[in-house]
Amino acid sequence: MASAATVLHVPAVRPADALELRDAVIVDLRTPGEFAQDHLPGAVNLPLFDDVERALIGTLYKRVSREEAFAAGRRAAAARIEDLAREVAAVAGWTVPPADLRARLLAATEGGIEALDEAVAPGPGRAPARGAVVLYCWRGGLRSRSVASFLRALGLDRAVVIEGGYKAYRNHVLGALDAWRAPPTFVLRGLTGVGKTLVLRELEQLRPRWTLDLEALAGHRSSVLGMVGLEPCSQRAFESRLLARLRRGFPGPCVVEGESRKVGDAIQPLRVWEALEGGTNVKLVASVDVRVRVLIDDYLAREDNRPALRAQLPFIEQRIGPRKWKGELVRMLDEGREAELVEVLLEKYYDPLYAHSDRGRVHATTIDTTDPAGAAAELAAWIEGRAGPEPAPRNGHK
């Protein structure tokens, strides 16, 4: 931070440029709660305020005054600054010089909010070619600018901020997703348990960056039991992860698992959904025994998945027949009758749903997935052996 008499411009970079920086350390100064909802790829959360402090400051700003909010923030920042500087130093490979950081912060902020805002105004400048320390807060306001200027005054001249903060980054994500155009797309379809995800991930090993794994990005298998053993993410985090993957590009086609518009609670952006709906469909098949084994391995590989699975089964009982099945699916699980349970789920619930959703769909080829690695190799050879994907409507987009 700077004294009120000194204007210390803080170099600001656009979100798109920040994502292109090499060897950059990206520091998210927002609260843990804000960070958990979404953040820039690779960012580390070093909050200036915790969730309670941030809520208190916001309440004071709205209900009392800017000055009272600033005073509360100043006290919280003074208590936190020494630990924060050490944490930034640890991730940035920097050494904090000997100084009374709390006293320096209080002196630098004694002129009040307006003086500080003017002193740390964002200004022209460039991030270093390598090793930038990029800080951001919600809107590129005082949180990031004041911390960046304080660190620069201590000698960390690699510190820059993101112009407009997370909010600007979020707008960048939405714009980039809307501008994306898919390469030739092949969509893996088939009954639940045929191993679509297994084949997709084997294919990624054979042909790196051919695949788009939406379920991995969403932390959900896109079914009523799809969250078991996984960590579903927010819509914003899904879109951030998705854009990070799309920015890596596709050296060949895009191969993706067929999904509904929603992957768990995450909604696919329009351009990605258009690619799925307009892509060339590949049907994957496997015997019931193989499908049962795949699902048991997927859902019950860890013992601590069982409570989450058990909690979801009554919902399915209601859907397939509450009088006949009430409590029976739970009993099967509790009694260790997993194979019998999975067969019932496939026959009574999943297969009828898939048959309805797949009605009228045309498949260009069929591949058996008993051996996922072999199926992936067959799929790669089939795609490469085609003169090119068959033209498919993309709602007017090429």
C-alpha cells in the first residue's frame, strides 16, 4: 500500500491475458466461500478476510457507511497482513523483508478509504514475462489493489492485479464459451453401465486431447445416483473447468459421452450442447453381466460410498413402484446383494429411461465394450478411417 500522498499505480492485466501468463502464481484474495464457488484455473486461495469478516464489512457498508466498513476492514487486514505476506511469499518463491507489516499497513491506510482508493489506482503496466504474481478479488477493488501495492512496496515487483477482478473473469468465461465452435464431434451413447466413461478415458490415453469428459468436469455421472463418491461443483466452476479444457484445443476430433443438457446440476453451455446434438453417434454395447460389474466397480469401489447410495435408493423405489419395492432396494444393499440390486436398477429404472431418450437416434457404428481398452482402440481406428464426419445439422452453426 502507499501513503495518501503517493499515487502508486498497480499494473492491471485483463483476465484473458492473465490466463496466458507463463509460470504465473494466481492468488485469489476472496473469502473461502467465494473461492469454493469458482475461481481462476490454478488459483490458490489466500483470503484477506474470512467469510464472517467479509459479511460483517458488507453489512456495515450497506447499513451504516463506507467509512465504518473501511474501518472494520482495516482492522481485519492489519491482523491478517503478516500471515498473508508469508503465505504469498511461500507460493511466489519470495522472501518478505524484515518489517513491522502491521504498523506499515495502518500507516498506509490512515488517510481513509478515498485516499487509499486514489493511492492504489489501477494503471498502465505489464506483467513480467514469467513468474508474475497475479492477485484478484471480486471486482478488482481495494482488496486486490491495496494488497498488490503493499507487496510491491515490500519489493515484490512481480505483483499485478486482474482488471475488473473475478467479475471480469466470469464475463470472459461466458463470452469465450459462447464463441467456441466444435471440431468434428463423435458422441458415445449406450445403456447405463456399458462403460462409456471407461472407453472415453482409455481413448484419451491413446489419442491425447481428443476427448471432452463432461462428467469429470462436473463431478457428477449425470444420473439420480450420479453424485455418489464424487464432488459435484457449482455451475460457475463447471464452466471455468470447461473453458480451461476447451482452451487446450483438440488436435483431432472431439469425442464426448452423450449426456442430457444437464450433467448433474450443471447445465451445458449452448455451443457444447449443440456439438453433442449435432455430432456423429457411436453406440456402445455390453452384456448385462459386464454392465453390472462396471456399475459395482464405479459406485461401490469405496465402502464410504454406501451411505450416499443408500440415501438415494428410496427415490428410485418411488419411481419404479412404491408398493412392490418400498424398502427392498435398501435391503438388497444392506444385505450385500449388490449384483441383484444393480440388475433391478438397470431393468426397472435406467434401461427404460435410456430407451425413451434414445428413441429415433441414428448410430453410425456399434462397438462392444467388454474390453474398454480394445473398444477405445477400435473407436480410434474407426474415426481415423473415415474420410470425414458425416455432415450434421448444428442449428445453423458451422
